[in-house]
Amino acid sequence: MSHDVLNPTPEYLAFWRERHVCTLTTPRPDGTPHVVPVGVTYDPEAGLARVISNKHSKKVRNVLAAQPGRAARVAVCQMEGRRWATLEGHATIRTDEASVAEAVARYAERYGRTPSPNPDRVVIEIALDRAMGRA
């Protein structure tokens, strides 16, 4: 079932605010999918999903390895029983202090804990263009 990225149903948005481990799928340089567990926050007002990560991680390297001039196409997904939700879009790595702080604050709100300080932390920011699911 398709959803409006910027105006999700209340049920869909509530599902993205519950505490769930999610997956992030990024394309490896050879085009094959790399899928890893992550925490994700969804900001429909901005049309963004955010994943905090270490700048040396494979997922970050995959996003940075996208073709020059083209942002990597990625997907985040979560499920619980028969409920599931996927958000898709193009990823950008943000390293500025304000972006990282906002992503950490949103993570803390959703997951109920503030991550330990990490000077190598970056944000995988996903400009969303597709939402699917059954929540």
C-alpha cells in the first residue's frame, strides 16, 4: 500500500514513532544490496528519514561511492508481525554539527536513549520520495 511521504496516515506515522529496529539498504559499488540493522527517524514535515552512523561504516562508504552527481538510492524498513513500513529516497551524508545534533535528538526521542558521544558520528539523511506499508 502506497503512502504520501509528506502526509502519512496517523497510523503509519505512529508506527514510525514506535521503538523498532529497522534495516537500511544501500547499494554497494557493484550494485548489490547491503542491508544492515539501524535506528531510523522519520520527519514527514521535512520529507526526511535520518540514520546516525560512524563515518567509517560500510553503509556510509556505500552512500559516498554513488556515481558522481547522483545521490545513492536507499531504503529503510521496519516490521512487526503483519505491520510493515518502507521509506525510499536518495541519501546524503551530513557531517555538520547542527545536522548531527538534530539527528541524535530525534534518535533519543524515538529510542528512549541518547547515544554515547562519538566524534566520528555522521548522519545519513534520506530525501524521501516513496512510502509503502501496512501499519
